Amino acid sequence: MIYLKTKDEINIMNKANEIVLKILDEVESNLKEGITTKELDTIAENVTEKEGAVPAFKNYYGYPASLCISINDGVVHGIPSDKVMVKEGDVVSLDFGVQFKGYYGDAARTCIVGKGREIDLRLINVTKESLYIGIDRAQAGLKISDISKAIESYVVSNGFSVVKDYVGHGIGRSLHEEPQVPNYYLRGNDYILKLGMVIAIEPMVNEGTSDVIVEKDGWTVRTKDGKNSAHFEYSVAIAEDGPIILGVAEI
């Protein structure tokens, strides 16, 4: 079932996403060679507590941490570890969510540690731009498939591929609600966007093929060909004046 949100609910979700983005900023500012991914997870947890929110991912279906950190060929759901240190040139995807006053916020971004390779910089820029292109289609009266086609078309035209095994989603009182928001065209996915919907749009883009594998830990998703991946996400409300990027807009 798809739940339409009131203006008051969207205001709460905007605050939840403000907290998420503040935490991602803090984690990114500490992203440097030699820090462990577990240390980054601890930073995220500490700031969340100070902000009066609760980490959304921790213990969600058994996920053992608060922050998802995926490095290089990691796509999503990488588990923080005190044995994994960030290195110069790493492509690091940070995915984080909180629960605040009964509602969820969810966002992601990908960063490079230090200079990085030219192909990685391009991969990140294309992924980020594809997110904004998708958001631009998040208009009442358009279809979910309009978002999906716009993202896929831009990514493919730039020589990359979109991950098809994992998609965006509705969000609200639950972290994952209907509808699903694929980053590729899916025939029959013609649900019309309505005022009050809130969706998490999150392109996951691979340097090589779209194929992925899941590691033995049951969580960590990697590219099948070992090439790098990038991930960006915002929670977006469908409003009369167009899409609202929650956590960024003043509403």
C-alpha cells in the first residue's frame, strides 16, 4: 500500500533528512586514509544520538551496524569493520538513515579519498547527475517509469550501467514502503506519482556490467566483474510546486 503524507508529516521527514545529511557531512569530513570503517560507523552513531534520532539500519533485518560503507567494487550494504582501513584513492559510498519522531530519513553519497582515478571521478559525477535527473521527473502526474527511464538513459549514454537487483523505494513511517523506484525502465511500472508521496530515489551505477553478487556475510553487495560502483540517494516529496529534496529544502 502507498501512503500519502500530509504537510505536517513531510515537515517531520524533512527534519529527519536534515539529520541524515548532517551525519553524512560529519562522516565525510572524517573520511581519510587510515581511518577504519568501524570508526566512521561510531561517528555516525554518536552524532545521531546527539540529534535525538535513532539509527534506521541497525538491527534492520539483522543488519549489524548503523552506517553502510561500500568501498570500490562494493555497491551497497557494506558492513563497517575495525579491520578495514580506508586507503588513498578509494571510492567510498556512504548510506545512512534515521528514525525521528516516528518517521524515516534516508540518503547516500559516494566520495573519493584523495585524488582518485579519472574514471572514478566520472563515475561519481554521472551517478550524482543521474539522481538529479531522476528527481526532476518526480512530478505529480508523471509515472515512476519516467524517473526510471531518465536515470537509465543518462547513465547508459555515459558508458556506465545501472544496478537492477536493488532499487529505490517509498519511505515514511517505514524505512521501505511501496512503490519501488527502479533505476531502469521496467515494463508495466506505470504507477502515477501523486501529491503527498515520498520516495527515496537512489541510482546505483557500475563502471562495468550491472551484474552484482552478495558476499557470504549475507549483506555486502559487490560488482560481479570487480569494477567500481557509485551510489547517491535523496528522499524526495511530491509537491504542488515540484519535487522537494528532503533535508535540503526549507519547508
